[in-house]
Amino acid sequence: MTAERQPAREVGSEALSREFLRVCEEAAIDAARTMGQGDRRHSDHVAVEAMRKEMDALPMRGTVVIGEGERDQAPMLYIGEKVGQGRPEDLEVDIAVDPLEGTNLCATGSPGAIAVLAASNRGGLLHAPDCYMEKIVVGPGARNAIDLDAPADDNLKAIARALGRGVRDLVVIVLDRPRHEKLIADIRRAGARIKLISDGDLSAGITAAVRRTNVHVVMGIGGAPEGVLTAAALRCLNGGMRARLVPTKPGQEERMHRMGITDVKRIYTERDLAPGPDILFVATGVTDGTLMRGVRFFGGGIRTSSVLMANRRRMIRFVDTVHVGDGEDTVIEF
């Protein structure tokens, strides 16, 4: 007789960690099947469908606090959507998702696309609207050296001092957007090196917090949802972040107020954006990246590469999974 499944009591428990890992793996696999087809909307759609289906099977009472947008704009995984089995005995969980970060990257077969989610106890993740966010992201060594209101030159000098190197030895990731023309010029004038990316500032933020990736800081304006997800990862990686919401469309400030954000000019740290004591962060590579390989299909199965982090358990796990097919002649390669 099999033992009755006991409800999880912690978001970062072994049981829920494995379940959330499967959620990201399935979203990444479905997205990877569309790689290079040039249809970013379709790539995103299949990842959303897969992630939602898997989450609805989990033993939790989940609420999406960072999702694909507002309810009238996103048919699935919208902000406020309830996911999971929803039984009274199940754990309440707040969830931030990006089923396919880097939709353009997947559509063109470029590096860096990932499926990602963060989960925390109720109230453990900022309920941020789908708007822009100004950010500086660094690793543990420089987390107390950054100032969002300081010029780029001052920040780079402070980061260099904290890391015991020169400014010219720093690598700064910036999204390649017209809005960053002045920032890019200021960084170049300061003497630091720049890595321009077309998409994927969440992946960039994680990379900046990990040593030996040859990335030291991420600067510029990206998405607020990605900012909250980055903060969740930084809580597990001991990285640092300064961020501020940037409303650019009519009605966004009013939306912020309705979500409980009274000071739209507030500067947030990673702990403000992801304050929960129990945070889980999971990501699976869709296309090859710095920390994770993309999904690989072979004759009898699929191979995925993921990272799983839990701050309460002080655990970071790199997971290489082979999903074996049904064929009896399947050969598994190391």
C-alpha cells in the first residue's frame, strides 16, 4: 500500500522543488520544439500552455503575482490567476513566471532563452505591474557599492573598488535599445567593456551574480516582471540589486497604486522585491546559455539543463536531466 501524499509545508521543500523543476522543464521542452521557426508569439504560447498545465497539477494554492500581463491581455498565467490543485490543506504560494524569457531568442535560435519561475510564501514577492524597471545588478562582492541615482562612472568605480580590479576590467551587460544610448556612451567613456544583448536581461542578472562568468554588472531599463524574478534569484545567490519602477504608459501609475505601490519613485533592493523568507527559483535552458545548455532532442528522449535555488535551504543545484522515451532500443549518452 502506498503512503498517502503529505502536503508540502515549505515552498523550497524537496517535494515542491522537484515539482517546480518539472514545470520549467516541460515549458522549456515545448518552447524548444519551436526554436528557429521565427514565430515568437507561438513560442511563448506553447511555453505558457505547458507551464500552466503542469502547475495546475501541483499540490498548492498558488497565485500568480508576476505573469504574462493583466487578465484582459493574457488568456493564461495572468496576474492574479489561481493555479494548483487548490485543496484547503495545500500550501499557499505566490508565483512569478516567465514561461519563455527571450521569445525572440527562441524564435531565431539565438543563445540565452530560458523558462523560469520563482515561488515564495504568501506576500514573498512584490506584486509589480507589467511596466519598465530601471536596474543595476551585481554579485555578492559589490552588492553594497551601487547607487541607482549615481552616474554610471561613479557606480563603475565603486564596483571596481569592491571587486579589487580596475574599471577597464569590468564587463557590463546592457540591453541594446535606443533608450540606452546615453548609458552606453557613459560606460564607454568610463573605460569599462560592454556586452550588448538583444533580449534576456533576467539571464544577464543571474550571470552577473555568479563568479567566473566574466560579467560583473547589468545596467539599464528592462521589464519589471523580470526584475522581480532577478531579485528572487539574487536572494539565493547573495547578489545585490537596486531598482525603480518606470511607468511609461497612461494608467500605469494608477495600476501601481491599486497594487499597493504608493511611492512610484521608490528605490528597491533585492530584499524589497523578493522579501519572502522562503524563496525558490527555477530555470531551464531553452537555447544554449552561459549557465545552462538548451534542450537537446535525441532518438529516444530529451535532455534538459536547469538550475534550482532555494534560499531557506541555502541550496543551489544544477540539474542535468535525461527524459527517456518509450522505445526499448533507446541509447543514453553521457
